[in-house]
Amino acid sequence: MKAAIVGVGLHPFGRYDGKSALQMGGDAIRLALADAGCQWSDVQAAYAGSFEATNADAVVSQIGLTGLPVRVIFNGCATGNALLASAAEAIEHGEHDVVVAVGMDKHPRGAFSADPEASGHPDWYGEAGLFLTTHYFGMKINRYMHEFGISHQTLARVAAKNLRIGEMNPKAWRRKALSEEEILASPILNYPLRQYMFCGPDEGAAAVVLARPQLAHKFAQPPVYVRAAELRTRRVGAFELMCTSLPLDRVDGPTQEASRAAFEKAGIGPEDVNVIQLQDTDAGSEIIHMAENGFCADGDQEKLVAAGDTEIGGRLPINTDGGLIANGEPMAASGLRQVYELIHQLRGTAGNRQVPGNPTVGYAHLYGAPGAAGCAILSR
Amino acid sequence: MTDSRAIAEGLFTWPSEEPHLIGSRCDACGLVVFPTAEFCVKCSQQQLSDIELGQRGTLWTFTTQQFRPPSPPYVGDESFEPFGLGYVAIDGQCMVETRLTEANPEKLRIGQEMELRIVPVRTDDAGRAVVTFAFAPVD
């Protein structure tokens, strides 16, 4: 028995001065309930995530105090996957019939910053300027380009694609297409990554209503099923964020492990997937994650991207709502934004961004500090 | 540099004419890590020995830090100069994440030989240089 997604809601990502993360979470839940055609009083349990809200379960104050259990989960950028997995498992285990998952965040402008000690790092690491996430992405894609022959032009093509799709998406944050030349002319932040190749932290919320499959017919929307939602942390030897040292030999990272586990659980392979959302913290991440999730061999991205295979009309449509590059990243909401987009693609309601060919299988991937990845597979 | 203090105790031998980074080797499985650790992330044993890491290695990957990291936690001077960052593979030991003395990507190359340096990160209230470790290309 698989949990059915029967409603999705998105508080568009962006900047909302004077509006709290909890308020945006409440709005996202209301939108998801309206989509599902049910009431908050029908919901028996919720899973909530936020980095910035001190108690994510306080979201009930924005929607109604019905006494339901609300469990809080936070896994950094992979939070959305953990929320989805927990909500789906509560249904699969027969614990509840109708469950909501909600992620919401509200980050200040600029690179993520925090107390190194609270993240298990010594003070000197932050004092010396090493406690940042962005330089990792520069180092990872630089090594990848060296090993597998990926060009700077391909980085620019990926950023241009996601910004171009963002221009088509009324709910995106960045809605201005930029040419590859403009992207390559923007300042380097962490070589080889430039300003317009990075996503930015922002604000927003997303919510999902899940139900027992036997009850799915009672809701307003056709069900989409959660076939798998797998999360993995790093092993010794994986090249991950915030590693003060690494062994000399590499092993696969959490993305490869979560991806393989998700495909195994769903009983399908990458060739069966029709629409894909990948963690594009930066253009290089999207390129690397294509291979790490099994959608191509290392190095093939150079020709796949040039041929337009990752465009909405291509063979491997990736980040069909503009991804993180166009939507920004409110950490705990980001993964459920991917689910929102996949649900609309699988229902055939994605409008001018609809993937052609009546897609039936969607894939969502998240990755973030300190080396955790989540992969989810949804299908009609 | 003689009247300077290290950014943290036990990170590298200092003051020293021949500074070394100080890491740990697991007595059970041999895993080498930097900085020193109280348990092994590979086999979870708690018996580890301090070791001095080699002063030379090869550049495994690199990037540049073109914008000033947020403060706190960064303590560098307000007048920010971009710096390089990378992983240097030290033969037979481990790869270390490190600042690089070179911030121009045109002058950095994966696979090139690198050497340990101790560099200032800021000046403290008493006017002394606070120093940290970095690696420099070997000419």
C-alpha cells in the first residue's frame, strides 16, 4: 500500500517583508487543503519543518488548534524528503488516514551563516572563513569538470535554462531570462561558479496532503502515489560539505546511495522517469546530480545539455519550474516545492511548462549540509 | 610572524621554524584525519594517536572565495582580499581542506605540488597577528 498525494499548496518563494515563515506555512496548508477539497479538521496528523521558525509545530496557530499531533523534522536542504517520507510512512503503517506535510522558511539575504560549534565544527573553522557552503560547490564542480570534461559554457547553459523556465513560471522568484553571455559575464563568487549560477536563500512554504489510497477517491484531485522516499547521510570517504579532511580514496556520496535505494524500492529504473527535479544549489550541482541520480554517465552532460535534452521538451526534463536557481531556497520548503511541481506535471496541469507525452513518473532529489540527500519517486 | 598566535591550539606546531599540521591516526583502522579527533569516524574506536602531517601535497581541487564570509563567525580584517581554497592530498595520510595563498584561478592547477604556509588572518586587539594554515604552490 502506497500513500496517495491528494493535494498540494505553494506559497510562492521570494521576499515577503512583514510576513513570518509560520504565516506562509499556514497559507500553504490552506492552498493544499483547497486543492484536495478537504478541511483542516479532516487532517489527523502533520509533519512540519523549518530552519528559521523556532517551533515549526506552531504552524497550527495559523490554521486551527484541533489538537492533532504535529511532529517536527529538520534535515537541512533535504528536509522536504524527510517530511514526505514520514507522512507517507504514517499512512502506509495505518497510523493515520489523512496527513499534511509542510515546510516553511524565511532566510535573511546572503550566504547561509551560523555558529560552527552548533554544527559540530571547531571555532577556528569559521574564524578562518571556511564555514560556508558555497565554496564546496565550487570545489566539487571544479574537480568534476577536470575529471569529466565539463565546460564553463555548460554551466552557463544550465543556469540560463532554469532562469528561462523561471520567466515562464508565475510563481518563480527570479523571472528574468539571462543569456549565457550575461551569466558568464557575472562576477565569480567561488570559481568556477558565478553570481547567476547560484541559487539564493529566500522565503516561502509548501504543503502536501496525503491520504490512504482507499480513500483517495473522496478527494477533489486524481491521486499520485509516493513510490519511494529515501534519505541517506554521508559515509567516510564521500566528498561532502564541511569536511576538514578526507581520506585519499573516494566512495559514493549520499545522493548515489539514496537514489539507488529509491529506485530499488519503487521497482523501476531511471529510464522510466518522465520528469525530474534535482537540487540545483548551483548550475554545477545540477550537472553532477544528473549522473549521481543515474540519469546519465559522468561526462555525458556536456552533450546532453547542449542538445537540449534537459529542457521541458527534451528526453530528460530537469527542473521544470526553474529549480532552486529561479525559485531560491527556503530550506525546509524547497523539497515540497519540487513535489508541488511534480504533482502538477503528473496531473497534466503544469500549463505552459507542461512536459509533453503525458508523464506518469516523477523524481525529486535534494542535497545539502552536512552531507545528506533525499530522493523521492512519485507516479500516477 | 614570531610575535603571532595560532588561530587555535593544537592545529599546527607553532611557533616553529618547520610547522606541521597535527592530525590523528586511528590505532585500530589507520584512518588519518585533520584536525585531531577523539574517536574514529570510520570504525568508532576511541584510541587515536596524534601525528604530524606532511608539509607537501598535491592539489586535488580548488576554488576561490571572492566575497567576504559572513561575520560572525569569520574574523578576517574588514578590508577583504579574496583567497583560494582547496583540498591538498598529503601522500599516505589524507586530504586537508585548506586556504590557499594563491587566489588567482589562472595560477592554480589540479595536480600541482603545494606546500604548507602559516599566514595571518587578522590582527588582534593587542596588535598581534593571528595566524592560520594555508598551502602555497611550489614554484
